[in-house]
Amino acid sequence: MGLKPIDRVSFEAGELIREHPPKLYNANKQLVFEIACSSGFPFEGQVDYARWLAQELPEEVTLQSAFSVRPGYFAYAVSGDPTAVAWHVNFSDPHLFVAYGGRLLAQDELQVAEHPILGSVREALDARDMPTLTVDECYIPTPVTVAGAQRRCVFDTLPNPAAGCPSGLYGNAFADATGEQVEAATLPLSPPTMSNILAMAAPRLDLDVDIREEIFYTREEILNALCTAFTGFAAARTESERLVPDVSRTVIHTGFWGCGAFGGNRRLMTILQAFAADLADVEVVFWASDEPGIQLAEDAHQWYQRQRQDTPSVGSFLDCLVDERFLWGVSNGT
């Protein structure tokens, strides 16, 4: 595809964690980190950071990439196919990993808690005075890829009445959890597994959600979201081909991107990621959490496939999405 990053840095993981340890301002986050480091396995391997400038969309799309929907949340399973490279989307803030050390635990912070070297990447970039933006000052998408991040623990956010967590430990609930509850939810991985992370700034509407009425997505908002996903997916494919020269498949693990705290429209975000996958020639594994989510994602993808048959032009398809009058939602408070 000819993509080139605007920033690239490679780190040795052991040196990175020693020189730039994660800065954790919350006792529960510190506890998760200590458990993640308790297995005795060293931080090792090469961590490759790259930041990518938004790419111009093709005029037409002819590909139809694999798109599968799964229940639950990211499993980070190790693939048995040596020619397939997997990436897991970080539903990023415009400032990369900005809240990883704080008291809350949304999808972004959960991913960093399980992959603590990502916090070190942020600290190392800050120390070098490098931009840590997934959207630049002009609101242009600049997705980030981080290859070779150890996943050192599994943190279970699901409800666990036996541990005194009937509503689980996701979002704000994490901040109020006891140390015992956090410890019960954290399982160190021995040995750690390796993940590749794709940080894409989720679309958001900068309005007071308590006072606004129904607001429909504009063409500009839909175009920006599509450009973000396309650039991120294409960057992941480019990195896959660099890391594994004989790679035949790039697989993107994602979900309802930006549909929690940012109030995104689940149906639209599913459609846009399916479209971006076809544009970038990557496969998608879509984690839809529960049965209603699975049904919604499958219905959205079927609608997308039907619509694509009649609208191969990217511009025409964008017009079609605008005509559907997708509504912005409201934040779920996490």
C-alpha cells in the first residue's frame, strides 16, 4: 500500500520498562501491575511503535473481506497460523493512553493494565518530547500501532457476586473496588503472551449530552470515522507485512468502537469498520459482548453487504450512510 509512518521508534522491552516504568497514580492500578509482574518472567522482546498519517480513501472498493462476530470480549488467543498477524484495537482517546494510570477502567485503560509495557511506551515518548496524539491538532486522524506488547495478566471485569462484585469491575466500579476484589479479578499470565495493538481515536461528539436533543451524524463525521478506521487497518496490514514478510492475512480484533463513554452509534460503527476492512484488505473479528450485541452486529453487517452490492463507489456509499440518518447516542458513564 506504500504507507509510511510519520513517527517510528523501536524499544527493547526490558530496557523500556526499567528506564520508563508506568506511572500509576491509583492504588488499584498499582496492585494490578504488581500482580502482572509477579510471575517472574522478564519483560523481553522488541516493541515497535509507529504513528500514521490519515490516508486518502480509494474511489471504489471491490474486495469483500472476512467478517466474523463473536460473543464476549477480546480473548487475545494465540493464532496457530504463522502467516496470520492479529491486531487488537485500542478504543483510544485523542491522547494516546492518556488515562492509563488513573482511577477508572474503560477499554483503553483495561488494555494498558493487561499490557503494562504500553504505559512505558507513553512515558518514553513523553521523555523524548514526541507527539502522543492519535488525532493531530487539526483533527486529522493519526492512528498508532504498537507491535510486540506482552500481555502479562488477565483482568476479569465481569460480575462476580462471590467476590462481592455483582456488577463487575468495569469503568467507575474499578475505582471503588477493594484491594481484595482487584486481586481476585487479576490473573498473572505465566508465561506472558504477545499482542499487537492498534490505537484509533474513537469518534466523539463534543456536546453536553445532558442537554442536547437528537443529533444525526454528519457526512463529515462519518467520513472522519471511516478515514480513521481505514488508515488504522491499512497501517496494521503494512506493519504485518513488515514483521512477517510472508504474511497472507492481517486480522483486526475490534468491537463497538467508541460506543461506550463516547456515545457512538453501534450500528454505524459496525458498518464503518466492515467497510474499512474491505478498503484495507484485512479480516475483522468483531467482539459483540452479549446476545443483543451479536444480533445487532450481524444485522448491521448483513445490511452493509446488501448495500455494497449496489454502491461500489466510496462516495456513493457515504451518501447512503448519511441518508440513513444515524443518531448519536449518549455516554454510558464509564
